[in-house]
Amino acid sequence: MSMFQPEIETMSREDIREHQLEKLKWQVKRVYENVSMYRERMDEAGVKPEDIQTLEDLAKLPFTTKQDLRDYYPYDLLAVPKRDIVRIQASSGTTGKQIVAGYTRNDLEMWANGFARQLTAAGGTNKSIVQVSYGYGLFTGGLGAHQGAEKIGAMVIPTSSGNTERQIRFMCDLGTTHLCCTPSYAMYLGETVREMGVKNQLKLKAGIFGAEPWTEEMRAQIEETLGIKAHDVYGLTEIMGPGVSYECSMQQGMHICEDMFIPEIIDPDTGEVLPDGSFGELVFTTITKEGQPLIRYRTRDLCTLDYTPCKCGRTHVRMKKPAGRTDDMLIIRGVNVFPSQIEEVLLKNSIEVSPNYQILVDRVNNTDTLDINVELSPKFNGNVENEKKSLEAQLRSTLGIGAKVHLLRPKSIVRSEGKAKRVIDNRKLH
């Protein structure tokens, strides 16, 4: 199986740990000397850089949170002079004030390597034609995929998102082999391909989809409508864009680039590091990042790490697809509800309903309400009332609480060309 950097991707566990410790010591010394927030917090905790002698000593260091990036916005977390920063990327700002991340030239090089590993794992070569339909700009998706494709010498078509019919014409006319976009946009592209009747004109082999949660059922639908193998990729603005971890052909979790990041799984309530194989919150320490390194950054993503050998030959640990987030978990009538649970139920009924849905949460007379708008499939020819009751029963069984389902005609929910807005919470909780 081809790899972009086989000497790194197949390092022994012993060599990975040795490399990580050397880089961790270097990074902790840098942030202590150059970033006032880390120096103050380490002093408060009574930890000095020389106290980090083993990888287990990482647990002595303070956590970093998204709020810290807001509080020290825009430049106070940089570990290099501003003149060494060659690019700024930023989050979408959907959950609060925007956060920014500064990258040096070397940081961009490392990031390109991460995405190049993903593309190669998805069968990409210098003969591939890669269509990047992630948004370009401050969002990391577009430029992250673009620089990874250039790194392997592929032809890049920087279509960005939107203008869907033109996107599909380009795919047909230019012979796109690899598609990079959000999974919800991939679903929309698949729908439009079917409507245009051009599936047999596509040369697509694989897709690399990330930036929002998606389920195995959604993967199966994308693979069927576009005739491809769909790979999951993970990244986040604060750490590095897409390519922090990536899926190989085995599709048994995403290999984390352990030469660049040290992952931990913690108990989200206590902050305690959990044993290998435990389910909890994913935490990253950036050990090669120069511009804006982060120590023990709490991602809020909930998952497990799998250290067992992968059949693809790569030795870097695999993270399972996040099963939700500690911060987009909805608490409805005292019950923890993840949007991914609702999506799984809907996608199991894909003959009757389409994967386009919205979750509406509100509070009426001091009681939480949960309504789900979902489009009927164009193929649906059954009884609407029976289908509604069936979905409501399945949702109650999965969630442990009742939800009211509203079945809508096809195409009545506005399509997203970037990250889909699935949840509308109208409760006045703050």
C-alpha cells in the first residue's frame, strides 16, 4: 500500500515515543520562554521545563482551551515574532468570537505533509486530479487540501464551494479523480449528479471528507451516489487544518500524525488521563508547530484511540470517528442527546427519508421540545403518517426521550455548500 512518507508512517512505537519526547521537551522550553500564558500557568502549577523527562510527565502541564485562544486573541499565544508568521487561519466563529492561528513557513510544510499522507492513502499520486470543493479563505479546509495535493504533484482544481452544477461539469470535463469537501456537500453533489444523469461520465475514485460529523450510513450513501471510496479526514483550526489524522484504505479509524502531535484521552469532567482504549475527550499537544504551539489542547471531541497494528502497515495510532462533542451535546429534559444519534436513525431509513434534516430545540411552558424536520426521499411512496410514527418510535428507543418528526417534501430544506447547520436551539439557556 503506497505511503507518502513511509519512513515516518511506519516508525516503530519505540521510535515514535523517543521522537515525541525529544520534541516535547523542545516545545515545552519554547512556550515557557516565549508565551507568557504558559509561563504563568506552569509557574502556578510549580512545573519547570526541566521537569518534563518522560512522556507521562505531559500530564503535569496545564490544559489549553478554546476560551484561551479568545482571551489571548490575536497574537499573544505566538511563540515566534510576528514577522515569522506567513499565514493566519481562523475558525468560522459559529460558537463565539473567532479564533485565529498563526503558521510559519515550516508549519505550512508540515501541514501539507499531513494532507499529502491522506491523499496518498486514498490512492492519490502525481497523476491524480484533485477537486477541492472546501471553502477557501480563513477556513482551513480549502488551502489545507490544496497544499496537500500540490505536495504530491497532483493537478488541483480549486473550485471552492458553491455553483454545484458547474462543479459537476468540471468533474466530468476535467476528469476529477479525487474530491475534497464536507460530507454534507458531497451528499448534495451526489443528489445533483443523479438529477443531471451524469454518473457514468465521472472518473472519480475517492473522496476525502471532513470538517463536520458524519456517520457510517452517510458514508455508504456518498459512496453509492458518487461511485467512490469515501475517506474521513480530521483537523481543527487551532491545531492544524485537515490532515491531523487521516483514514487509510482499511477505514478502521484515522491515523494521527504522531510525529507532529501527542494525543491523550481524558475524562472530560475530571481532566484525568484515561488508560489506552478508554472513551473520553481527545487532547492534543503540538510538538513541531513553531508559530502557535498548543500544549494539551482540549478538542471537546469524544472518541477512543486504537494502538493495535493496522493492516495497512502504518504504525501511528488511530482515533475512532468522534462520537460527539462535549460542547455540542444537547441536554434535553435532562437527557444527553448527540445530533449524530439522530442522524444514524434517519440514515437507517434512507429509502423513505433523505439525509437532509434539521433538529429544532425549544422550551415551551418550561419544558424542552425536540422537533426534527426531515425530507422524504424522492422514491417514497408509502404512508406518511406510518413513516412518521415509525421514525418517532426509533428515535425514542435510541435517545430515551420523545421527538416530534415533521416529514417535508424533497428539496424543502435549504442545502449547505459548506458546513451544514443541523441544530437550531432556540432555548434561552444563557
